[in-house]
Amino acid sequence: MLKAAIVGLGWWGRTIITRMAHSDRMQIVTAVDVDPAKHEDYARENGLELHSDYERVLADPNIDCVILCTPNSLHTTQVEAAAKAGKHVFCEKPLALTRAEAQRSVDACRKAGVLLGIGHERRFERAMQEVRRLVRSGELGTIMHAESNFSHDKLINVPQNDWRRSSKESPAAGMTAMGIHLSDAYVNLFGPAQEVYALTANRVLNSENGDVVSVLLRFENGVTAYLNAVLYTPLYLRFTVFGTKAWVEFRNDTHPDTPGPSTLTVQVTGEEPKITQYDWTDSVRENLDSFADAVKGQGDYIFTDIEKVGNIAILEAIAVSAASGQPVTIKPA
């Protein structure tokens, strides 16, 4: 199995450790955190070496890869350092905050011959995979438009001084926490985006970055789309694609960190709706296991470099649009 070090022992870092505890492809053996004293008991209970020095881990020949669960602005330099050390690197979303930074990470990993993974586990959900199949097979007809929502209240108790509340670290409200998964799905389904128009609102949380983001998008192939993320409302996950022959929509009963089913509906013109329920799958583990397989040459990793950079181009444009109140055109790659 690959030996991995995880950097950052917050909510999501610990979620990944739990999900990977029974993996037969990757073993997390070391943890790095800026405040190791807070995590000594946790590390001991989970059989982890604990350090505060990232460079020490990168110099360890027994570590094959690193998993980054760190503040967003640190990702690019941490990815580049891992690549320089010859370590494969799995970076939690967002890969970066600007297109240029994302390209730097992709280039560094390509030059070093290491794999760059990304924490967009929703691509591994069975319902999302069926949406992808329907879009690519042409069964929906010509794709007209897509709409999606990823909203919840899991982060409402995050302190005001936390990086998740910062307009610098986490611009455009819930975009870097939730909306980035939706734009990743759009890029995977429709290709590069051409234009975005974003609005944010600050309703109740009084954070620098706001608590609502709504975005209109146009893609180079002509498809239009909408996405929304609300940081203070009961869980709501919906993803819909409209075609000339049919539309498809799926709804999740639970957040990806919690077991629960999803329901997919396909409505073909003139027919009764076809409804399928999918059992929960551990998409977090599937993503990391797939990453480990690709590192070992036992399969292809489904995220292309063009998609990794293209998704961050959308994020950057959304941040600019939300700040300026104007549509933003995304230059072709």
C-alpha cells in the first residue's frame, strides 16, 4: 500500500483518516499540523506519527504521497514542495484560488512525474456517474442548461477569525467549500467555461465572504448553467441537466461525509418519469483509492489537468464578478 502523510487535522482531515482506515490501497501513517499539541491524543488513538514540520515529512523516504487539508492559499506552495520532493500529492479542493496558481501546481507535478489528485469526491457518486453517462451518450438530446445546489449548515459555528470566513482564503461565500464541487461537475460534463456572473449576499453570518453565492455560467459549447450555495440552511443537494429529449435530476439525502441514499429521476418527453434510488457509496475513499491505483499504474485518474485548471478559472472569475458586480469573461486555455 501507499504510505501517506496527511497535512491538516481539522474536520475534513479527520474525515479522510476515518474513511481511509480500512483501505487496502493507501495507509495514512503520519500527520502534520501547525498545533500538534491539540492532536496528540487523536494521533495516538489512530496510530499516527505527529509532526509540525512539513519539510520533515517531505524528506522522509518512507512517505509516498501527501494529502493536503490546509487553508486554500497554502495549496500552491505545498503542492510545489511535494512535487519537488518527488511525492505524489492529493490536494483538497480548491486546488488554488487563481488560474495561474492552479497551472503552477499542474506544471510542477507534471515536471516531477508525480500525480496530482484533487478532492472532488462527488464525481464518484453513482448518481453523478449516471448523469455523466446520460450526457455523453446523447440520451438527453442536445444539452440546453444545468442547475445545481449544494447547501448546508455544517459550518455555521466556525469562528469569525477562521480562514473559512475570510474573503481572501475563501472568496464568494460557500464557493470554495461547496460550489467548487458543482463547477467541477460542470467542467467534466460540458468543458471549459466562457463567462460567469456571480452575486453574493451576507444575510446572517456576518462573515467577510458572505453566506450566499449564486452564479450564472456560459460554457464554450453554448450550454448555460446556474449554481447556488447557501451556508446557513438545512442540507439541500440537487443536480439537474436539461436536454431536448429528457432531463435528469438527482437529490442527495445526506452530505457526502454521512451515509445516505440519493434519488435520480429521468423524465423523457411523453413518458412516465423513471426513478432510481442509489445506495450510499464512500466517494471520499473511492477518490483516494483511485488516486492510489493511478499512482501505481493500475488505472487512469479521471481528473484531467485541463479540468483541474479550468475549474479554478471559474472560481477566480466568480470571485472577481462577485466583487465587481459585473460579468467576467474567461479567456480560452
